[in-house]
Amino acid sequence: MSPLFLFLGLPGGSEWLLIFFAVLLLFGGRKIPELMRGIGRGIREFNDARNKVTNELEEEIRDKKDKKELEKSN
């Protein structure tokens, strides 16, 4: 195992505090709620698009199965 691999884990408690303070310094207390709202909108749009693609694929699969069943019955 390489030493670099050891540094790729999830951040611990002190790292999260450091990240929080860096974000606070960079964006300021007033900008953080706007930043979080933007991130939330982005996640929601991504999930909506993913669900739409999944639904379209499932519908296409259902249609093909229905066509095969109709062809078998005729």
C-alpha cells in the first residue's frame, strides 16, 4: 500500500472544523445560506433528471415487453 492511499480517507472531526472555518472566511456568514440553497437546488435538479431518465427507461422496457407479448399472442 502506498503512503498516498492513506491520505485519501474521509475527513475527521478536526478536518471538518478546518473546512468549515475556511468556508466561513471565504464566503462570510451572510453568503453561506445562499451557497447552501444553491447546492440544494443543484442536488434536487440532479435527482429529478436521474428519476426522469430512470422512468423513461422503465417505460421503454415495459413497452417492449408488451409488444413481445402481443406478438406471441397473435
